[in-house]
Amino acid sequence: MLKRINEKTGSSIIPGVRIADAVFPAPFKSGLEYSSPARGTWNIVHTGMLIPESHQIFICAAGCLRGVVLTAAEMGTIDRFSSVAIRENNLLDGDMEELIIEGVTDIIGKLPKRPRAILIYTSCVHHFTGTDLDMVYDRLRQRFPDIDFTDCYMNPIMRKSGLTPDQLMRTRLYTLLHERPLSEKAVAIIGNDLPALEDSDVMKLLRAAGLRIHEITSCRTYEEYQEMAESSVYISYNPDAAPGGDMLAERLGGTHHAYRLSFDMNEIDEESDRLAEVISEKCFSSDDEAEASLISALSVIRSEGRNASAEALKETLGLIGDTPVVIDYTYCPRPLSLARFLLDNGFNVTKVYLDAVPAADREDFEYLRDNDPDLMLHPTVHSSMRFASGENSACASDADSCRVLAIGQKAAYFENTDHFVNVVEGGGMTGYKAITETLRLMRDAYENRKPMRDLVQIKGLGCEVCVR
């Protein structure tokens, strides 16, 4: 007899666990998954489009192409996107390699303009059938020596082991860089979909040091992109970008520095010190005057950051008071660090939506388990979460009594609130700027309603940076 999975009943079936009872790093069992309509986070199409003058070719079954085709169309880059459909006969005849080589060749011949680089996305079926991808790429590079090729993947079987598809895609962004002499006065911020805010702590420090700053989000031509290879230091602050930094260090010879995002002021100071040490060692090895200037700038950034944070905290708490605040992992890479910061400073954080606890948040997880044991953790992909928005339908009304302030799109959708912070992937914020900007956005969300259901369904928030 068939039985409906998680059939809705009169009582709530929304899964959740008190953080005191949660298990690190996976508070919830993996199983049948649900995908909410909150689409602001980037996917592999958006990220790949960051390479200027490049063209994407997806090779997979027609049914799998639907989502990526729509993504390219929605972001206005369909002219930089092509596909090769795999049919049943390709599996039976064993001509997968020929399909890729000849399919890509046919596409290149029909393009109105020769791309400088081509990103080829293979899929899970190529791995199931043992397709010789090394031979495929060798043959294509021989056939088109003027085009740079790199391997990318649309492979759902990679989600649970090894590098995630997101981590892997962020490494592929830099595999096309050609080796060149390193410059002590050049650094690269890597692995971000969104540009670093000019007044963020990392950017302030690098500007004060007088360094050339390369970032893929600001590259408008393929030559500008190639200039990133001169960087002597690669700075990543999105944890998913760290493998890309390690790859660059091994391949091009620079130094990778993983800057840890945090909402803890002491940790922010420690990270600034670590970054300053790397810059001093790699960029100012024989320039005592520049190093002294860097130390002075660091002191100013720290003092101004602490003062601004204290003022922002006072203003925001005075406005929001005990309004329930909910957070989700799409807002920033360390949602529990944010929850800890807000709770320690008097805010009423009631829920955090996440499917796993990030490794960087382990200390915050243990701290919150001891100090705020009733904080609720909820998943975002559990099949029962399809009922969550309906259960919180009252929060969409105009009544202040039911106002919930959400930080992140998924939290806003599940809480069904129009009072939310509409930012993904940290929004380019680092250091004290992450604190002051988050608090500013919270004040704005509290005072101004947004059409949540219209906004969260827009794919790739901020992907306009890719359109060139």
C-alpha cells in the first residue's frame, strides 16, 4: 500500500532541534530533499560567467539542461551558452568521446565570435560510462590552439564526497590563468561571486598597503583576467574558495592566505593581524617604510571598526528590541558566528536555518549549546520544509505583533516574512564592515517591507556583474 511521505497533519511537522540536543556537524539525517523557491544563491552557470570573453558548453541529457539553459537566459547571457544533448544511442554505441569533440567543434564553428576560453561542463553520465575526458581535452586543444579549455562539472553525485560542486567550480575559475612572473605589489582576492566591498576591512588594508588588487568580478576582458596570474598572494575569505587558493599556490607559485570571516571582534583582529603579516612578508620584504605604514593603517581600521560597531549595535538594538530574529546559512558562510554575536549583544535570535554546521562554526556551535541551549536549528532541504512557509503565514501581515526579522532569503521564505535582509554569500563584507553593514541592513529590514516572494525567486542575486 502506498503512503504519502510526511503527509501534513493538524500538528506541526517542521523538523527542528534545540542546539543543546544537536549533533555536530550534521544535526539532521540525509534523505529525500526539498528545494525552496529562494534562488538568490549562485549556481555553476552564474559563477562560470565571471570569466570574461568565455563560452560555456553543457553536455548532458536534455532533461538536465532545462535549469542551466533558463539560468543563462534569465541573466541575459544566452549568447555565451551552448549545449550538446546526450541521447540513448550515445550510451549504447559508446561514442561519448566523439560526441563531445565533434559537438564542441560544431558549436565553435557556428559562433559569431571566437571565444578566448571555453568551459566544458560534463555530467554524471560521463563518469558512469568511463568517458576518457583527458583524451577529449587533449584533442580539442590540438584542434583549437587559440582557445583555452577547462573542465567543469554538472555532477550531482559529487555532492556528498570530495570537493562539492561549488568548491570545484570556484577552482575552475582560475585554471585558465597562464603562468607569468609574480609581482610583490600585486594580490588577488579569489573565489567570490560578489565583489568585495570597497570599504570592507580586507580592501581597506590592501589599499593602505598600496597594492594592485585583482578580483575576477572586476575583470572586463580576458587580458585583465590573465593579469591575475601576477599576484604574489591569493586571498580567499569564502571557505568554498580555499581549494582554489591552494591550487593556485601549487600551480603558479604564489602564497594562499585563507582569511576567516567572523562576527567576533577578537577574531576579526586576529585575522587582520594574520593578513598583515602575510602582506609584510610577501609584499614588503625589503620595504620598512611601507611595512610601518601598513601597521599604522591596521591600527586605524581596528579603532574605527570597533567604534562604528559599538554605535551600530546601540542604534540597532534600540530600534529592534526583542523582535524575533531568524538567520539562514545563505546570508554568510558562518551563520552561527552571527547568531552568537547577536545573542551576546542582546538580540532575540530564535532560529537558525542550516543543513550542516560549517567547520569554521564549531567553536560557536559549542558555545551556543552551553549558553543559548534553546536556540532552534532547522534544516532547509528536509522534505517536510515544504510546509514551513504556510505554518508561518501570519508573519506576512502588516501587524507589528507578528513581525519576524529574517537575515537571509531562505529564512525569510520559511518564516513568510517581508521584513528580511536580502543578501547572499556574505555580500562582499569582511571584518568590522560585516558587523556594521549587517546591523544597518537589519535596521532597514525592520523598518521597510520587501516583496519577499517576488525577490527570492530571482536567481543569482547580483549576477549583473557577469554581464559584459
